[in-house]
Amino acid sequence: MKVTDLIGMVVVDKNGESVGTVNDVDIDENSGSIKEVDLNLNQKIFSDERGVIEFDQIEDISYAVLLNAILDLE
């Protein structure tokens, strides 16, 4: 999978709730690994709220970005 494939991918927390979509990916230039993922959060219609998750919060990347945590969107 290419990093560009992640953009727009749905992000699901460990409760199975969709919390947003991937907006951008921050890569460590030295190691080539993902440092952070910037999200467009699912909050309100026409909302442009953003959030950030650390790479260690990601459980798996397949049909969606699956988190090993619950994001508090309130």
C-alpha cells in the first residue's frame, strides 16, 4: 500500500465507530515510518474539525484505518 492510498480512508476506533477520514500522513524522513496521521473528524455537517493520531494508536490498516483506542470527539 502506498501512503497516498491512505488519504481519504475511513478511520474506525476500537468500538467500531467511524471517527473520521485520513487527511494527511506525517512521515519520519530518517526512518521512512509514519509518525502521525491527520484526520478530518466526523462531528457535524460542514465541520472542518481536525485531529491527530499517533502511529502507535493504529492497530491495522486494511479496508480502513483501525485504531486500538477510542477517540473522544466531544
